[in-house]
Amino acid sequence: MSLLEVIRSDADAARRYDRIAPYYDRYVGWFERGSLERLVAALDLEQGETVLDVGCGPGSAVVALGERVGPDGTVIGLDVSGRMIDIARDRLEARGFGDRALLIHGDARDMRHVDDDSVDAVVLSFTLELFSREEMRAVLAECRRVLKPDGRLGVLSLFREDRLSVAIYDGLHRLAPGVFDCRPIDLPAVLERHGFAVRSIWTDCLYGLPVAGVIASTDDRSSASRRVRPRGADHAA
């Protein structure tokens, strides 16, 4: 199955996420929560580390990541939606994160406010598949730039498989790209194509749609890929 291209503009995407920001947790966040919790645990974050959430939305994952790295760590959230950033800021202030949290209203393809080799881990949760092929190249190049040499990348995405649910979703994406904006991708292949070494992979199924989680490294010497079938998964990896 071939990868669909993105058929909405940057401005349309920003306007959509600004519009749904107040309702995101209620209507979208619940769908992602279980997979995101597994990804955060798999990153094996340590106290004092710095972690960047690209496409942070209203900040739920930023809070979870910040709790993992503790009071001596730093958490950074970046999102194209200014309204999402506003809500995330309110959430972090309410939790007392203070100056150990940084929120950036910006573009994942040009993370100019994040220094080279400054981040221990980067998270992209249902974000990478929002970009075109060439844009994915730019996003992942930026991830490589900001990651420390021994840093790791954690990614969740809809997963491209030859199954009816994916074909139906593809049709919905063509009809209403502003609503069904994620596209299933072959996540491990995308990451390896752009210079990341896959350390672990797991697959799951959310309401009939296949999802993949990957932990990857910029170190080509990292261990060979291994696919893990999660408990309760209802399809073959």
C-alpha cells in the first residue's frame, strides 16, 4: 500500500489545531493515552535528563515526561498551534513546573530555538505522519541535530498495513483531510531511511487501526531491531 501525500496546508493545520485545542484531551487525547504511556515508559528516562515533545498539543505528555525527569530535569514542548501552547502553559503552571519547562510555538521542520546536541530524548506522538515525505526528512534531521550522541527517539504513529481498516481510513483522509489528518506510515522503515537505528518496536491496534511504537537511536551500533507483540494485541505484527 503506497503512502498518501499530505493534502492540507500548513495554515489549515494551524487553524484546525487552534480550533480544537480546548477539546483535544476530551475528544482525541483519550484515544492516544494508552499508547503514549507505553512510549514514555519505554524511553526509560532518568532524573535530570532533558526531553523534547514535538507536537506537544495541550501538554498532557509534557507533564508526564517532566515527572519522569524530575525536578533536576528539563522538559520542552513544541507545537505549531499557539492555542495548544497556551493551554499547555496553563497546565504546567498549575503543576508547579516553573522554569524547568519550556514551551515553544514553532515548526518541527525548523526547531531553531533548541540547541544542537542538547536533548537526551525526543518524542513524536502521532505527529510524524502529519508531514509529507520531504517534510519528514526535515523533521527527523532536526531531531538528529538536537539529540545528544547517545540520545534516543520515541515515536508513535498509525502503522501502514494491508488491511481493510487502513484502506477505509485512507478513503476518509482523502475525503476529509482536515479531520482525518494522520496517515498510516511504515514507521520503522521511515526512521531507518533517515539515519536512525531502531532499538525496539511494538505494535497495537486502536479501534481497528494498527499503531506502531518505536524507540530509535542515532547510534548505528545500537542493537538490532526486535518486534514485540504486546499483550492483548489482536493482529499480527
